[in-house]
Amino acid sequence: QVQLVESGGGLVQAGGSLRLSCSASGLTLRRYTVAWFRQAPGKEREFVAATRGNGGSVFYDDSVKGRFTISRDNVKSTVALQMNSLKPEDTAVYYCAADQHLIQSSVGLAVQYDYWGQGTQVTVSS
């Protein structure tokens, strides 16, 4: 049974940093694309970043480029999201998602992911 568990969320002031972690079990992580999405109250879930299993190509939404870094450790079966220079608009619940059969053009589409974590709250105060 595939399970994704996020951790590392919290409250931080604008300009600060947080590091989220997604721990995966029940799968061979190197075979999966893993992504971070976020959802703010009253808004749709949106793509943040993704890392492909085959060589680890990475993708970012324009809103986080240069501030967030996604990385993976296939041995430890974890994916991290380092978030720097946080802004109040980054406030959301952050979700980890994984899928084995995504094509590259679909990495930003939440509906394409089969497995999801429960989410972790990130709050950035101004």
C-alpha cells in the first residue's frame, strides 16, 4: 500500500525559510514522479514543483522559481521542498503527490497523480 506522509510545515515570518519533507512507503521511489501542490483557502489546488524519477528532472511553477528547491533521495525514499524567501501568498496546505506513469507535459496536473499525502500547513505572516 502506497503511503505519502508530509512533515515540516509551520508558521514563519515573511522572508523566512521552511523545509518540507515527503516520506514515501510502499513504492520504489525512483520509478515515480513526485510533486508538491498547495491549496489556499477558497482556491484550487495548484502546482508548486515536481521531480521526475528518471534522472530527476525538476520543474517549478513560475511563482516559486528561484525561491523553492525540490530534491529527492531515492535510497531514503524521501522528497524535500526547501522554501526560502517565503511570502504571505505562499500560505497554504502543501501536499505531496506521486505517480508512476506521468508524461512530462502532465507533471503540473493534479488530476494525473494517483497518490497523495494528507498535507501540511504552511503559514507565512507579514
